[in-house]
Amino acid sequence: MEKVQKTEQEWREQLTDEEFEVTRKAGTERAFSGRYWDEKGEGTYRCICCGQALFESATKFDSGTGWPSFWEPTEDSSVETHADNSLFMRRTEVRCSRCDAHLGHVFEDGPQPTGLRYCMNGVSLKFDPKKEG
């Protein structure tokens, strides 16, 4: 897979201010404020920056956190994880493997079968509803 690389200016032209702050500067949207935290439709969640498929609605669950949460990515290769020791905490950051967009963090307090909770910023995702028929 070829990496998507753009200049900061190109990302700014493509994204809203909030999308840019979260995906390119590792920001976080406020809980219960973003799109998709309560989305119940069937479909695929894609990266807002490059369109890569990241999560399927079948793996989405209500974590009670106010952010869309999933127990597994579409493909293991869809996301990359990195140590994040900012804000005086140890967390595991999740990024899109294709364009390095910051998506959120993964925690080990999710449901089975994986026990993982991919806690994503809704602003970093684009929901692609399943087509009828």
C-alpha cells in the first residue's frame, strides 16, 4: 500500500479546522459532541483524510464514553498503533496506516472476542452506509 503524503497546506485545504486539528495535530473532540458516537446504521467507517476502510459497523459498540468505539479494525493492516505518553498518561494511539491520520486510542477494556476498545474521534471518520439490495 502506498502512503498518502500531503503538505500541511494541502491537508488544511481538504479538511475542516476541527478535522485538521484532530487528524493532523492529534487533537481530541469533546465527548458526546462528535458525529457517529450514537450512529446505529450498518456500513463502513472510513478515514476522513484518505478514505481507507477502518471499521465495520458490526464491530461498533456503546462504550458509554461519548466517542464511537469498536472492538476490531476492518483489517489489522488498516491501523497502526504507537505509544502515546502525552498528558502524563500511558496510552496507545491509533493512526490510519495509509495517511497517518490520528484517529484516537485503543484500550484493553473492550468486549470479547478481542477485549479491545478502539475509542475513535468521530471527526476523523466518514461513515459509508451499506447500500440496500
